[in-house]
Amino acid sequence: MNKPIKVYLLSGFLGSGKTTVLKRMIEEFKNRNMKLGIILNELGDTNVEQHLFKDERAYELLNGCICCSIQDDLKTTLNQFVQSPVDVLLIEGTGVANPQEIIDALSSPDYIDYFPLTSLISLVDASHFLDYHSIFSSSKEIRQLLKEQISHASLLIVNKTDLVSSKKLEKVMTKINEMASDQAKVILSEYGEVSFDELLAARIKTIDLLSSNSSNRLPHHTIKAIKIEDIPSIDRKTFVSWLKELPKDVIRGKGFVRFHDDPFLYSFQFASKKVYFEKVDVSATETPIIILIGNHLDPSTIRSSFDYAFYV
């Protein structure tokens, strides 16, 4: 397999400063002679900022969010990087993209080993945040989206602080701290100016649960995915019960499994305590794998429950 490609995902509501930070990261990575890939996503049929990246290996995904209507286009683009790798992949989602859905795509069995998510950088416009978060001046959908973008961030950049008073900024930070992960790094910024070392830092970890090299102590990471491989044929009812009894911090589960006395491989999707199976074509080459996605996952707890369910 090719060397894994580090992925940095930029998230944030419309006008928060994502493109400014993205341009800065591109410049710094190029100065370090690192080979870059860029995925730009826009809701319309034209990306008006594409000219800013004309000298880069940039792919445009238009007419939809990465997280919903153009998933197939995203997978096609990721396949380009599997075939012709880069050192770093930068993804800029639309201002209305839910980052959890993008994490979900990157964590699929086909891509989890190729594209480890290194950091999820979310930007917040301090000058408009309270308006966006107010029940009187914004919709429920916008407020929920802001919460998703903030709560999933591993690095949170509160931008445009020069446009607000210290009293207003204090109110902004109180709200943000209620939503942000306690493991997220929060930085105040003007004009998107943030230390490159902070932007570059690895803040997210995918754990291979059955690997002897995996560590259960990751105080500086918000774990986004746990991967379980080398899975024996298992009992279907036991597997469903195990999934439904997982901690509430497990947001999604996916992968491939084999069951006792059944020659077929099955793909599964797990969300909201519901499990869905689909028989995989007999010619498929996939091997059994379980991927669990969420925040604050405790590897030792999940390892113990897995061992108890299937090996005891």
C-alpha cells in the first residue's frame, strides 16, 4: 500500500475565513517542498475562488455538499490520489457542510488506511457568531450546523476578533466553550493569522484496536475512528447486540463482517442504535473490518467489550 496521505479538513460557516487559512497552509506546505492535493467544494456550479489554486493539483466538487449529494464525486476524486499520491491532502468543505459526514466518508473501509484525518480545523466568525446563534435572527438548521462544526473541531480558530469588543468576545467564547470538545485547541485570530505549527499539528488519531502498536493513552487527541481487523466469523445476533450496547459516543459504525454458517460477506451500517446489512457480491475482495466513528472513544472499553462478545 502507498504511504498514507495526511488529510487536513477545513470547516466553518460562510465567510468565516476558511479560504484565507487554506491559502496560508498551501504556501507553507509548498515552502517545505511537500506535494499537495486540494479538494474544493462549492454549493453552486462555479467555484469563484478556483483561480487562487490554478497552479495546484486541485479538484472542484460543485453543485452540492461533500456530505450529501456528491459523495460519489468525492470518492472518484479520492481514488485519483490513491493512484497518484501526494504528501498532504487539504479539503475545504462548503460553509454549510457538516464535518461529521466528511469524516464518515474518509473513514470508509476503502479509504481509512490511505487518508488518515490529521486535524479538523474549524473557523468561527466572531463578529457574526452571536447573530448566527440567536433564535431571533437565525434558523434552527444554522444553529445546529454551527454546533456540529464547533463540536467536531480538533483545532478551533475564532477569527475576526478585531471586529468585536472585548465584552462581546467574552460572550462569544462562553458560547463556544459550551459546544467545543474539551480536547480541542482554541485559538483567537485576526485575518486568519495562526501559527503554521498549530495548523500542522496532528490532533486526530485512528486506532487499530487489535494492533500491538496501538496506544490506549492519547491525551492530546480527539479519537475519531477505531478500526478492528482480523475478525473471525461471528454470530449475527451477538454482533447486533454488541453494536447497540456500545457507548453513546460511538456515532457511526460501518464495515464488512462474516457470519457463522453463511458463505457471504455482508456490509453493515450502524447509526442511532439501528443496524443495516447488505449482502456483498460473491466476487468482492473486501475482508472483514469494523470501523467505529465518534468522539472521546475509550479504546480499552471497546476492546474489552469486543473481546468479551466474540472471544469469551
